[in-house]
Amino acid sequence: ALLCVETGTGHVKAMVGGRDFRESQFNRAVQSKRQPGSAFKPIVYAAAIDKGYTPATEIIDNAIIYRDKSRKVWKPRNYGRKFYGPTLLRKALATSRNLATIKIMDDIGVDYTIKYAKKLGITSELYRDLSLALGSSGVSLLELVKSYSVFANLGELIEPVFITKITDSDGNELEEAGFERQQVI
């Protein structure tokens, strides 16, 4: 799937949701929900910055073990299975460090992160556990693009516009779409 949205207006410039509409009308750009993985991390970091973290905030990147109520153990790790010790937030984001991201979300709270994601345009149900920091909850490409566009639009959420104008067969304009702006961060 591919979805290209113009910054500032929200106009959808390109969308590919499958190979052949005659074979399948399922539009993977807007209907499919996939785990975004590390693509979800910028949402966690943005929430942390709004909660008082700075790019110079130091996070200790080391081994952590979590146990849930049923005593099930989760030992998350970084790609490459290395620990990096004291790491600045900006470095943790730039290098997509799993452990630092999990620790940040643990500190700011899962519920806070979910509320923040919702403000950025994520509408899918998100898992209420720390694996969310690693993008474990399924979201659509549309939701992810919409949330990233908030960063490009300096904190404004702009609803994507798929159809800009509807005219009749004589060229008379029946309806024209505007765009909605909402300051969210």
C-alpha cells in the first residue's frame, strides 16, 4: 500500500491499495490494519516531549524484565541484542532503540501514550501494555500517515481530503471540499 498526502492541505496525491481492483476491492491503504513496529516510536517520543522530556534527556538503555499479573515474563531487547547504557533521547529516537522507548513509555504511562496517539489521529484500538511502544497494535496506513502529518503540519491535525470537488455532467459544481484543521500538539 502507498498513501501520499500533501502537507498543509491534506489532499491525497496518490493512493495504492492493491494490485488489481477487479481481483480484490480490499483497499490496503485504508482498510488493512498492520503492526507498525518501529514506525510507532515517534508517537511515543512526541508524547514524552509533551510530558517534559527534552532531546537531551538521558535514558538508561539496559536489560529490563517485566512480569504481568499471571507471572508471565517479558524480556524485551534491542535489535542486535546489545545494551547501550546512558543514551540521550535524540540518539534513542534516531537509532530506534527498543529498550529506551519502552522505558520512556513506562515512565509517561501507557494510557497517556494511547490518548496522545488518539490526538494524532489514530482511531484503532491500541493494546494497553508496554509492547505498544514497539508498535504491536494494528493500525491502518491512513492512520499512520495522518499522525505523521501532524509533525509536518507543526502540530495541526488535518483530515485527509480524497475528493476535492464533485461536478455534474454539465460541469456544474455540486460540492467542494474544504479541509479541517485542529491544533493537537
